[in-house]
Amino acid sequence: MSLRYALLGLLAEEPASGYDLAGKFERNLRRYAWHAQRSQIYPELNRLAADGLVSVVEEGARGRRAYAITDVGRIELRRWVLDPNDEPVVRNEHTLKLFLLATLDVEDARKVLRQQAEGSLHEHERLRAAIDQADASGRAPVEFFAAELGARYFLTLHEWATWALSRLDET
């Protein structure tokens, strides 16, 4: 169900085609929030249109369609964002692997943790630089809240991996 709202949220920013939306998922959402394939996006856009939440605003060559969120779609998106879902469903393959570290021997676990410590620090620094650059542009702070969450998440992940490595070294 979250794909529906991810698409509505992306279309709330600007009208886009299914191809454009797939690119946004790949560039902006895949690593941090949600992954969707084109084979999922196009049928969901058709359902959103059938439900009156988006409309086709442009048709181009080879059947390319650009979609825009409707007023009803904005109302539904707002309702969903404000819903205090007490039991969110999380699908994070990366975190699942960390849950399963105990299935590895100690040296393999160290290898994974070292990679985690280095990779998460790099990702934190990359996001922090992007946030600082965007912040200097004078844009509204709310536009950076998700990126700030990501930066803090990766810093916490780095600290956790460093802690876990030190615990392994004690054994």
C-alpha cells in the first residue's frame, strides 16, 4: 500500500511520467525508504487514476503519459501522512543481514562490521555535505528533514558498528 502514497508524494512535488517516477525511486528513495520497479509503478499509476487520485496531464510519443496529483489525491496523501500507524511494516534487507550476523563466524562478522562502519560513515558524510549545501541555498528547512534523518541514521549505524567491533575484539 505504501507504493501508492510514495507515488502520490512524488507527484505532489511535480507532474511526472512513470519513467520519471521510476528514476526518482532509483535516485532518491531506493537506498533510504522504498524500492519500486517499473512493473509495479505503471499498474499503480493506473489504479491511482481510476480512483481519481491522479490524472493524466500530458500524453506523448510511444504512449508516454505524465500524471499529476489531484485535489482528492492531496487529501488522501495528507490523511495517510497524518495517520499515526502504530505498527509500521519495515522491510530493510540491510538490517535483516545485521540481525543474522550471529550465523557467521567471528572473522566474517568482523568483516561485515568493518564494511558497515566505513560505508555508513561515508554515507553520513555524503548526506551531511548535501544538506549543508542545500541549507546554504536558503530553501525551507522542512525540505531537508528526511535527508537529516538519513544522515543521523548513518551516523548512528557507524557508531553501532564501531561499538559492535569493539565488543567482538573483547572476546
